[in-house]
Amino acid sequence: MPRSHLIPLDGGKTRVRADRIAADLPASAWQRRSAGDGSKGPRFYDWAWLDDVCTDDGGHHSLLIRRNTTTGEPAFYTPPQP
């Protein structure tokens, strides 16, 4: 999803940009993990998982954020719910 995507919070009462959510997370929310080896060696990223994020239709999803350890650029994913 794009960084400008608005994420419903507080039961859908407020909507916050995905990149703003990532920027406001405390350091303790991030975990450095490997994304496997790439052509230039190991690839490490910082990862944060937000559970039970509201969706536009009133449902709930998780939000996974991957942050580049060099540039700080985030990428956002909403895994499918079972």
C-alpha cells in the first residue's frame, strides 16, 4: 500500500497516514530481522507489526511495516485475514 494510505484508527473515528503511523512508533516497536540473502549478501530490515487495525468496511486487519535500515524508507503490507 502507498505511504499516503489513510489507516482508520480508534474504531474508525480517525484516519492517519501510514507513514505517520510508522514515524510515531516507539523504538521498542521495531525488531531487526533478516529478509534472507540477496545478490549482495544478507538483507536486514526493521519490522513492526500492528494488530487489530480497523479497515474501511468496519473489519480488522494487521499492518506490517518494513523499514530500510539504511534509508529509513518504510513499506506497508496488510496481510490477508484467515
